Amino acid sequence: MAGGRGETLILQEKKSLNWGWPLAQLRKAIKNSIVILAMLVIWEAAPRAGLVNTTFLPPVTEVAAAWWQLLLSGDLAEHMGASLARSMGGFLLAILISIPLGLAIGWWKPVSEYLNPLLELMRNTAALAILPVFILLLGLGETSKVAIVLYACLFPLLLNTISGVKNVDPLLIKSARSMGLSPVSLFRKVIIPASLPTIFVGIRQAGASSILVLVAAEMVGATSGLGYLIQYSQFSFLIPQMYAGIITISVIGVILNFLLVNLEKRLTGWKQSYRE
């Protein structure tokens, strides 16, 4: 009898745990989104109550209807695809260039001494400030837009990678050397894993820059993309479509950040377990 009661209690505890996890997640989702929902309610109510001019700030339901029409017509997918291709192209190129270069600068002093002066000069030059130079040299086509995204993503990635390498705990390095690790093994098994959390900070910053800078570039010279859609809608006085484009950019940024955070958790599981 005692054994049967024990099994019953265990089953009841398992059921409560199975139900408890989704409820906890639901409560967390509601808590995280309550401010956004409140903002949407205010956005809907303010124009309808006459607090703001509906011409310049239409209710959120009208913006949602415009977004849906753009989606059905295929215009939104076309512009979004063009922007994503450009931003992801520059972003991935920046990762391929910046991370190996940052690891080299952070770990090998001669490389740092040669390249640091150039980096200090270029890091203080805003990407949009030299956009005209990219357009003059590369034209108004896709190359100039990918290049400006590459430039904007380069320095957040590079500087965070350098910082990650230089701030590795010296005790880890001493312990690894005392165990007889070769320089190559030390770099591969200690320096790179210990630098990953800081590198991912740079990756997330670069991901945000890849979208923001591209939108500004598309407003200057493009015939497609979300930046072009926003500016064209503004000039044509299609205000709901303009807000629909802005919201699309925000959603893309949130999704990209969510994917990068989850990738970081997978690659730095040791850090998460240490925190727990």
C-alpha cells in the first residue's frame, strides 16, 4: 500500500510539473509583452479619440490592414527579401573577416601594434558618413549596399573579439600552460571558448547595425528594400504603408536577436550552467 501511494504521489508531482512549465512560460510571456500591448492600445485609442492627427498617425488597426495588403500583393515579400539579402550578405562577410582578425590582434602583439592605429582611425568614422564614398566607388547597385553593411558590422565584431581575447582570465592560461598545452592547443581549447561570450555581444550589435544602416542606405539610392518602401510611402503620402514598413524592420530585428541569443546559449552552455 505504501509503495502504491508513493507511486501515486510521484505521478501527481510529474503531472503538476508538466502543467507548471507551460503556465510559467505563459506568465513570463504576458509579463514581457504587457508594455508592448499597452502601447498598441494607446496607439489605437489616441488617433480615434482625436488626441493626434489620424493623417500622420493612423490607428494601429489601419497599419495592420495596410501590412496585410502589402503581404498579399507580394510587395512586402519582395522588399523584405531584397533587404535581408543585402544585410545578411554584409553581416556574414563581417563575421568571416572580423572574428579571425580580432583573434589575431587580441592574441599576437605584433599584429596589434601594426593594425591598432588604423583601427582607431576608422572606428571613429560613422558608416553613413562615408556612404557617398561607397556610392561613388561602387555605384548604386547591390555592391555598395553590401559594402556599407560590411563596414558598419566590422568594428563592433572586431572590437568585441579583441576585448574577449584580451580579457581571458590569466589563471586559465597559466593552468593550461602548466598542463603542457601547446600554443595552438591553448588558443583553440582555452582562448577561443573563453572569448565566445564577448564575441557574441559583438555579433548581436553587428546584427542590429546590419539592418539599421542598410535601411538608411536604401533611402538614399535604391529601387527596392524596406528603406525604399518607407521613403516611397512617405513621399506618396501612404502613411499606413510607411508604418507597416517600420514595424516590419522592428520585427526582423527582434527575430534576429532571438536567433542569435539562442545560438549563443548553445555554443556557451558552460557559461549558462555556471550562472545557474
